[in-house]
Amino acid sequence: MSNLRHVNAIAGRLSLRPPQRQSLEILDRITEIVPPTRATDLAAAMDIIASEYPGVLDFERDFPSLCFALATGVGKTRLMGAFIAYLKIAHGINNFFVLAPNLTIYNKLITGFTRNTPKYVFKGISEFAISPPVLTTGETYERQIASGGHLSHHDQHFQHCQNLVGSARRAKPAHSLLPRGNRRELFRLSGEPARPGAVDG
């Protein structure tokens, strides 16, 4: 069943522009026809999604992976916040991993997902007013592990990403999927045990 009421509420609270709202409506429709679960049949999911969105030709991953392209200045960070709020509220997903392409965007994202900043992306989302999302960055995650934290199954995936970034920096290839200066951050929404590396989906 569609969660259009959540789309309407989030779009209103975050004052989404038409392209942002349209993207959120697409996410709502996709999660309606292919519910976000771990046991997704990729071939079947591709067929279902491509039947409504012919531009989707390949996930290029071992899981459903989609790209939402917006023009510069439309508000991709706010849309990311809208997606996170929607997936939390409508589908109960609590953990989100965000990979930033460079240090400038990394710092911008941290600011956008930090409460009481001018461009806080969840401003107006009542579900987050009492129990706000917990933001764990690559730096704070490393401190938590250094203090004796246990690596869960999901933590190991996050540690693997850190290792890949470190390897890319050391190798300095001519062409890299992980540009020099690449940083990463992890957003864990409240409501789950405090596992700093946990990732849903």
C-alpha cells in the first residue's frame, strides 16, 4: 500500500520543491511495488521497476540501487533528508550509510544532519523532535572502535569501506572510484541499539 500520506507530510514539513517531491513520490512508488527487504529477488525487482520506469536498466549492484539526478541547486541534501525521513517513518528503517565524494561535501552533509544548524534537513519532522537521529561520522566511529567497541556484521562492512578508502589513498591510481580526500559518514537513526556501524538494507 502506498504511503502517500507520509509523502505529503514530509513534503510539506520540509517545503520540498516540485523536483524533490517528484523524487520522493518515485521512492514511495518503488517501495510499494518492491518493498525494501533483505530477501529481494533482484531479477524480479528489476523487471517490476523497469515496467514502470523504463530508464532503469541495471542496478549495477547486488541489491536494488537507484540514482536520482537533480539539477545543481535544487536541493539534493534536503532530498536525502526527505528520503531518510520517509524510509524511517513509512518503513521503519533506522540506519543509513552516506558516502561523500569529497571533504567539502562531507562537511556540508555533517552540518546538514546536525541539529540546530540553519540548514538542518529534518527541521519540522515531528517524529525526530523528541528522539532526534544520531549522527556518527568516520572520525567518531573510529574512536568508538578504538575504545573497545565490538565489530558486528554490519560494522565489518563499514570497516571494509574504511579500508578501501585507505587503500585508494595509498595507491593513488590514475583513475579511482574513491577520489583522493574521499570521506564517509554514517547516520544511525534512533530507535535501534547503539551499534555505531549498523546499516539497514
